[in-house]
Amino acid sequence: MAQTNVCIRMDGNLKNEFDNICRELGLTTSAAFTVFARAVVRCGGIPFEMVIDQPNAKTIAAIEEARAAEKNKSPGKVYTDAGEMMKELLS
């Protein structure tokens, strides 16, 4: 197969960190990008989840609930009978 060159622009610090990690893995930067390209072709897309680093509405609600629970140190309902607890959980 014929080889071709690819030119990529990125932050210099990011490139240095990437180069260092590739070297630790025993890869050249070129080989690492080839591995990535093969994974993209094999998966038919980016081979890892790409998400916006912002919590969604459910996560925000869970965080707020956890903060409220942190303020209220009450353990809630206390059971002395495991059978009673299971009956309530299953009903």
C-alpha cells in the first residue's frame, strides 16, 4: 500500500505530552495515529465515547439531592424487621 503524509495542527504542549506517552508505550507518534485510524475504520466511528463535560438534568438533580441529604443527617426510616423492610420495598 502506498504511504501518504498527514499534517495535524495541535497545541505544542499537547503534542509533547502525546509524544512522551507514545514513547513510553514503545510507539512513534506516527504509529499511534495509525493505530487510531485503524480503530476508527474498524469501529465505523471514533473508538471512544465523546461527550460534553457538562452534567445533564438527571445528574444535576442527583447532585442537588445528595447536597440536600448531606445537610439533613437524618437516616430516614429505620427498620428493625428485615421482613417488614422487604415487604415495603417490593410493594
